[in-house]
Amino acid sequence: MRAASPSLRVHSTRLCLSRAGYIGSVENLGRIAMTENETEKRTHFGARDVREDEKAGLVHDVFTNVASKYDVMNDVMSVGVHRLWKEAMMDWLAPRSGQRLLDVAGGTGDISFRFLKRAKGSQAVVLDLTESMLTEGRKRAEASEMSAQLNWVTGDAMALPFADNSFDVYTISFGIRNVTRIPDALSEAYRVLRPGGRLMVLEFSQLPVDGLQRLYDLYSFNVIPRMGQLIARDRDSYQYLVESIRKFPDQAKFADMIEAAGFGQVKFRNLSMGIAALHSGWKI
Ligand SMILES: C[S@@+](CC[C@H](N)C(=O)[O-])C[C@H]1O[C@@H](n2cnc3c(N)ncnc32)[C@H](O)[C@@H]1O
């Protein structure tokens, strides 16, 4: 009995550590076991290991810093390709007149504007953690005379300030990888969608061929932070953006997470060979 007890503790500690993304040496396991509860509450912020309760503040700082340059930088970094990905999202989503959209981590409103253009008479709520991103979006809405169909709400994807079953469509585009606890955001998406409602996620993903992934990493880790420095005078925020992409689960793992939140008919499509991917699920 005595001999079995430490090895059981070691095993459960390992399990918990690997879920949190840590690798502990065998020598450290005794010490780590004492802080098991603490390590469960840790997460990543790009390549950095941070406390869970710190992450939203750090993410908020990044997007506050980049807000005024966000749209320009998106075009420059992706050579305009993000526009094609967003159109591909709309093609698959096929917005219908009269639908009510919740666009979470909606930032400056790219997804909502596209949705409203395709579905006359629809309404959209753009929710985001960062007020300055929404401010940029509101300016764009006024310029394109779409303000009447839009609401802008500051909030967290993990605790949505909306009633159950209140939206037809939930979108999140390049937002979910920044969320501290992704399963909580997916559960919230499920809760606020009406039965028959649809979730669609656009996010950076993994290239299926190692050589291509290495080439893409070379580009993103070397070029994007430098562009951030040059155009937005902010290397660190763009360093975080590329690091956070590497931390996000691959297409199949993310599909499993969506299913685990309760969604049915979960499917994904690669965009640009897997640099990004679309995931779709239904609240059945
Ligand atoms: C890369 S931008 C994407 C903006 C827009 N959806 C697009 O596709 O261009 C990521 C956005 O996610 C927001 N965000 C990050 N974590 C969030 C959270 N937990 N809840 C809501 N928004 C969040 C950020 O403030 C930022 O505006």
C-alpha cells in the first residue's frame, strides 16, 4: 500500500500538468504535487506561462495597443488574404434575412458587416473584451450607415451577458485562441444559441505538411513582429499574435472540443491549405 501511494500521486500530477501544457521532470514531481491546485489555474499567453486570472488583462492590453492599426495590419500581414477567408466563412454560413447574429471577439466588426450585407434585415451584436477595438468598429459602422442594425457590447466570451437561446448564429473570427478557457467560451456559445442555431469559428490552424508548417513559421515569427514594429511601432503585440497561433489546437482536436460543448454535425474546412480553418457546428 505504501509503495503504491506515491506513484498514484505522480500519475495524477502528470495528467494534470499535461492538460495545463506543462512538462515536469520526475525530480520536480514531489514539489509540483504540492502546488497541483495552483498549476491547474495556469495558462499560456503566447509563449509565456501566466496565471489564468492574468491572461484576459494581457490580451486586453495587446488589442488596446493595436486597435487603431488593426485593420491596416490585417491587410498587410495577410496580403489581403484574411478578406478571402472571411468571405469563405460567409459562403459556408449563408446568412439569411431576419437572422440575429452574435459576433464574439468581433473587434472592429469585419464579420458582422459582411453578414449584414448578405442578409438584408438581419441584426448583429458585436461583443468584445477590448473597448478600443469596438470604438474603431463603431466608426466604420457610422461611415457605412449600418449603425441601426448593430449593437456593440463590451464583454467576455466566457460569460456572455445574453439570455439562453437568444441568437440564430454565433461567430468568432480570430478570437477564440485568445480566450483563457476555450471550453467555457464554447459552452457559452451553445447556451446563447437557439435550438437549430449555428456556430462558426474562423481561426488560424495547422498546416498538414511539416515542411510547409516550418516555412510558414519562418515567415510568421520573423516577418510579422518586424512589420508590427515598422507599421504599428509595437513588436511585442505582434510577437504575441504569432505565438498564440502556435498554441492553438489543430483542426481535429478543436472539432472534438466543439463536440464536447454539445454541438452536432461538427465539420471543418481548411483555408489556404490549413493556415486557417473554418469550424461549423449546430445546436441540435
Ligand atoms: C484578432 S482580433 C479579431 C477581430 C475580428 N473578429 C476579426 O476577425 O478581424 C481578436 C479579438 O478578440 C478579442 N478578445 C480576446 N479575448 C476575448 C474574450 N475573452 N472575450 C471577448 N473578446 C475577446 C480581442 O479584444 C480582439 O478584439
